[in-house]
Amino acid sequence: MNSLAEYSSPLIYESEYGGYTDDFDVFCSTVTKGEALDIACGTGRNT
């Protein structure tokens, strides 16, 4: 498997990083209530 293969398959990415939540506090502390734009990049785990 090449070094970028994990990013070409959502199933592989989620199996490796789906349980990682250490960065949620950073995202949640910077977002205020209101509207958000999801530009459909990645698996959507932060939205």
C-alpha cells in the first residue's frame, strides 16, 4: 500500500482515524452557533 492509499478509501481512513477525537475540543471551542458551510472535503467527521 502506498503512503496515500489510506486517503483514497473512506473505509480505510475511518478504520484508522474514525475513533480519533482529540481534535474535537479545538474545533468546538472555535465554532459559534449559527450557519456553517460544509465544502464536502473528506469523510465529514468534523461536521
